[in-house]
Amino acid sequence: MKTNIISKWTALLLTFSGMAALPLTVTAAAGDNKVVTSSTTETGQTYRSNDISQAALQVSGNGVIYTGTNITLTGTAETGAGRYGAYVYNRGRLDLYGGSASTTGSVTGGAMAVRVDGTSIANLHNVNISVMAGNGVLLTTSSTVVVIGGTITVSGSNGGHCGVQINSSSVAHLENITINIIDDGNARGFGVWGDTGSIVSGSGLSITTQGFRGYGLSLTGGAMMSIYNSTINTSGTSAVGAMVNTVVDGVTSSLWLNDVDITTTGEGACGLALGDSPNTTGITAIYATNVRVNTSGADASAVYLGNRPDGLQILEIDGGSYTAANGAGLYIANMNQTNFSDEYQVTIKGGATITGTVALLVEESGDNPQTRVTVDVADNSSLNGGITTTGSTNTTVNLDRTTLTGDVAGSNSGTLNINANASTLIGDIIAND
């Protein structure tokens, strides 16, 4: 740890014979970092590091707790741990109340305002976080973080930025946070990303992403995430409000949403998305209750399910509304796959409404595809915009006490079965070539 002798002198009073006392103030030089290896409590301190080997604040050791109130942390180095505001590892614990953690030096990536790994813990309460080219908060190796209040702002142009990233069987709880991801380049950024067996819960979140393929929520690799009473806004081509992938064979990635508003404005964007990870098996699932999705970009769908060879995708919608101004309400696409058996199971209930230029669009291409799509619509829910299928997909739509408005157009090379019970169908039936 660097020691600045000058910083120990807050003022020097010089007195000369026959002269009045003159105050001389000596300002501490910026640049000191702090390494904590025994439990410490502080208030109002400022730590900064430009040393590539050390963060502005480092906490490590089993049972070692650093408690700080209104602490200011800044990592200014271009590489190494000096890019971190705070680094907690080796079973350490960090508790921050107020203050800020930021990075200013790295423009090529890898900066982190707060990094937690090695089965460590961080509690961040009303801490304001800002990062250039990196992650606001990163968890790895079975660590835990609780973030309540405050803001997280991540910007840059090299892509892969993340407000909060949770990896390697770590656990995160996020509450009443404003997360802004600003990507001024051609690569995606993430508001909250859960990966590799992680567990994430959140409520009262306000997430905004700007830029190409920005994702408000993203999870993969067997992660589980539940988000309540939150708002997600994305703007940018191919942006997604919430994306679920599997990537790893044989695992399940699941997302639960309740009372969430999602708005996307980019071309080819979508509100909710499952899949797009070819050549893997496994299950991806979204369970959405009282979620409201609005998309307005060209070819932007409210919900997208796609490209899951030999996998299963589950979408359960209970209440809420899904509206695509210039695209499909629900778009299922298995494109350019060969000899794979995909399965899509969709349930729409609780008075939910699906609205688009076409309410349900199922597309398939490739050699010998064996896609099976089942859509169950019930409980006074409605599809507004009709149904269209293409390719050799096998699609079954079961309507139970619901309304379908718009034409039904099925492909001659596939099958489209519509079973209706106590339902209303308004439109024509058309056979596609």
C-alpha cells in the first residue's frame, strides 16, 4: 500500500515573532489505494489507484469485513486490477453505504467498478457506479452480491459491457437500481447478465440500453432469474428486452417476469426472446405474468423463439399485452437447420393479448426439419393479426374460450391444425404455396 506522508497533515500553523498566525493548508495527493486484510470501518474516505496490480480498494481474507460510508473509489489504470474501483476476493466481504465506485482509465475493456470472486460477498447500498468499457459489478466463483438503490452507468464502444454480470454459480439480489448501458459502437451491452448456474432476483429495476444488440436482461448456461415490478427500454438494431439462451448442452435456463414493462424501438428488435443458439440441446424457458411489451421498429416482434436444434423452448404468458407495431406478435423461426428436431411449447392465458401485423408467424427452412410447435390459447386471451406458417413445420394451435382475429394462412408443405372450443374466429383460411 502506498503511504502519503503529506496526507497526514491537514493544516500547518506557522507563527513568527511579531507576526500573526498564518494558516497553511496542505492537500493530500490523489492516488492512494487501500488494501484491507483485517476488518475495518471508515467514513468519507477517497481511494484511487493507477497501479496495474492493485484496485483502489482491495478486501480479502476469510472473515475480513470492510464497512464504508460515503467512500469514493476510482480505478484509473488501463490494465490489470488498477482498472477496478473495488476488488473483493478470497472470502472477503465489502459493505458500502452511499459514495461511488468508478473507472476512468480503460477504453479497451476489462474495467470493473466492483469485482467480487473467490466465494466473497458485497453489499452495496445507494452506491453510484460508472464504468468506461467494462462491468459495473462482476461476480464469479460462487460469490454473492446485494445491490439496493443507486445507479449503474456503463459506456464504451468495444462491446460486451454489462451493468451487473453474475457468473459461476454466484447469487445476486438487485433492488431499486437504475442501470444505463450506452454503447456507441457496433457491439452489444447488457443490463443484467446471469450465466453458468447463477441465480438472480430483482425488483424495482429501471434498465435502459442504447446501441446494436443491447439486451436489458440476458441469461444462459443454466442460469435462473426472476424480475418483478421493473421497466426495460432498449433502442438499437436487434436489441432485446430479455433474452434466454442455453448454449451448454443438457441444462435449463429459466426467466420469470412479473409486472414488467418492456419497450424496444430498434429495427429487428424484440421484447422477449428464447434461443438462437444452434447445435445445442437443453431447455430455455420464459414465464411471464402481467408483462407489457411494445415494439415499434421495422420487423420488430414482441416475442421471438428461434433456432434451437434438438432443444425445447417453453413460453408461458399469463395476462399482459404484447404489441408489435411493425412485426409479428409472436415469431417462431427455425431457419437453415438440417435433420434437427426442435420443439416449441407456448401457453397464452389469463386474458393476454398478442397483437402484430401477424399475431403468430411460424417460419422454417432447411433440409428435413422436424419442428413441432404447440400453441395453447385460453382464458379469454386473444390473437390479433391472424396466423401464418411457412415451410414444413408441424404447428398446432388450440383455442379455448378465446378470439382469433385475422386470416389463417398455412403452408402446403407443412401442417397447421387449429382446434377451437367456445372461441371466435374472424378471418379467412388461406393455403400458402
